[in-house]
Amino acid sequence: MLAVVFIFSGFVKAVDPLGTQYKIQDYLEAFGWAASVPAFLPFLASILQAMVEFCLGVYLLFGIRRRMTTLFVVLIMGVMTPLTLWLALSNPISDCGCFGDAVTLTNWETFGKNVFLLIAAASVFKWGNRITPLVTKRFDWLVAMYAFLYISGMTLYCYHELPVFDFRPYHIGADIRKGMEIPEGAKPTVYETRFILQKNGVEKEFTLENYPDSTWTFVDSQTIVKEQGYEPPIHDFSIIRQEDGEDITDEVLDDDNYTFLLVAHQLSQADDSTIDLINELYDYSVEHGYQFYCLTSSPDSDIEDWQERTGAEYPFCLMDDITLKTMIRSNPGLMLLKNGVVINKWSVNSLPDEYVLTDRLEKLPLAQINEKTFSHKVVLVLAWFVFPLLFFSMVDVIWEHFHRKKKLKENRTK
């Protein structure tokens, strides 16, 4: 059980390395360390955390280096258990993120889980010699090396592309409108989007009700909870046109034609290596009558800088930064919507080009939801993990059998 929990925890973190990075940044902000930590460190920590947890889980399962492995597990749980107790008592963040977005636990549930795992880890450490190794020492280095290479490859692939498994409410096939629905009789949570705008060097805070004219410059925005109630999976999806402050959320979600959404939560940090391809995508959408919007939480100055650097002619809309990060793990990334349903998603490294967009979207496979994608990915991911490990185990058994047989034969000849 302990091994499976560590394998699962490491895997879901590796599948979504940017999501793990965002959660680590939440921790740093809760401790007040965010400003003093180098920008690259949270991402590096997310990769290391995924690798360490996954590899320790595999080593536990196969009984590799039992004393050292169980010691590391005890040390990790010895640190995480009091940390999650502090989180449960002070509640600086809503959940610990120990299982990514795959399984969401409250802070008290996380603490209870960690107490159980700490007891299990201490027991395994004390009676570690009773763990039956699944491979001999002759082959355990192969299993250890493959576990490391597997999780490293998974992490790098999901960072370069998109998460292999998308556990967030904006996954392919998700109906955004349904994700925003509140069950009958449930009390809805009341949100308010606040905008910080600047004019003549003076910053002021506005809401949608008193949004000023275009002489004011956008600086930042945030969505706050005014009154807590039932919280649907999608609760802060609000698209504000930058040009005039108009809320066009319903217009986008009700469009029965295809809509491209270029999602760039921070344009100042966005990858601009594919700007020509993005501009070509916009030209394609105009030519075929599809809407194209760039969603960002960047201030007007960053938007203007992006337009100057890239020659962008597409319209810009403002959205909450956390929502944009949740929608797609790429900066920028591209989403395709139709009737409020997520049809497809691409990272900045895999945007569709002219060789793919050879006709109208209605006639192209990329504009159709692939129902077999999830099951196919599960089989593929399991196959790449399970079969090589089974192969190593079988080779080890055969080798050991041959070696014993050879020794027995030698003893008989003596």
C-alpha cells in the first residue's frame, strides 16, 4: 500500500509538472518566502519531488536497497506530517496538492492520510528485512534505472507538450457551461472580479459594475469570494474584452461555430518562438469565419509590448490568472471551443500548422473529440511502465534458475 501511494503520488506530479510548480509557489507564498526564492527553483523542486516519490515507491515495491529506501520514506513522512498539521490548523491554502488534481483532499484529510502513511513507513523501516525482493541484487540496478528514466521521460514530455492525463475541469470533451452549473437548491458562491486600473499615475480598484472608460490603463485583476456557497468545478470563468471592458463570456460559450482561444496568463513570460505560426492561425480563423481571442491577465503595457514584438492583430481579453493557468499548462497554449465544449488543446510546442489546417475545421480530425484518447493513453502508459519491469523480473528469475542449476551440477560433479 505504501509503495502504491508513493508511485501514484509521484506519477500524478510528473504528469503535471507545472501544476506541481504552482502548488509549490502557493506554499512559498504561505510561508512568505516567494520573493526571496529564485524563479527557477519551484519548477526544479516539482521535478525532483515527482522523481523521488515515484522512484521510492518502485524501490519499495521491488524491495530494492530496503534499508536506505525505507529510511528515506520515513524522513519524508516525518517532514510532511507536521507540515500538513500546520496547514490544517492555519489553512493558508485550500489543499496540499499531494495527489495533484487527480484526487483533491482537504487539509485535515491530508493530515490524517499522512499520519497513516507515517505509521506505515515506520513499520516498514523497523521490519524492512521482511520485505521480499522481487528481483535479486544482480538486476535491481536495472529496475532502479528504468524507474528513473521512465519518470524523467514522463515529466519532460508533459512539460514540453501537455499533461498526458488532464484531471482539471477544462479537459478535452469538457462542457464549460455544465462545469459552471449549480445543483438545484444549492446555495451558490458569490464572486466578484476586481480590476486595478491606472490613470495619471493613480491606481484605483473597479468592479464590472463601475468599470471606467478606455482612458484608464489595466494593471491587474483578481476574483474574490464575497459569499461562500456550493463551488462548481468551474467557478471563475469570465472573459472581459480588453478594448471596452465588456463581458463576452456568454458570447464565447454560446457560439455554435469554432472558437480559438490563445491562453497566455502572463505575456511577459510567454514563449514567443512561435509568433509567426500564431499569426498564421489567426489569419486562418479570419479566412474561415472562426473567432480568435487571446486571453491573458497581463497589464495593458505588456499587451502593447506583445503586439509590437509579434505584430498581433487578434483581440485581447482579460481573465483571472489562476483560471488561465488551470485551463492549459502552457504559456501560451491554444484551445479550440465549440458550443462551450473543449474540442482540442495544444501546447506552444505542438500548434497546428498549414500542413494540418488544409481545410475547414469541420472536415479535419483535429476539430473532432477523440473518445478513445483516454483509454488509449492509460494502456500506453501502463504498458511502458509494467512490461519492461515484468521483463526484467522474468530475466532475473530465468538467470537465477540457470545459475542455481549450474551450481547444482558443479556440486554433483565434485
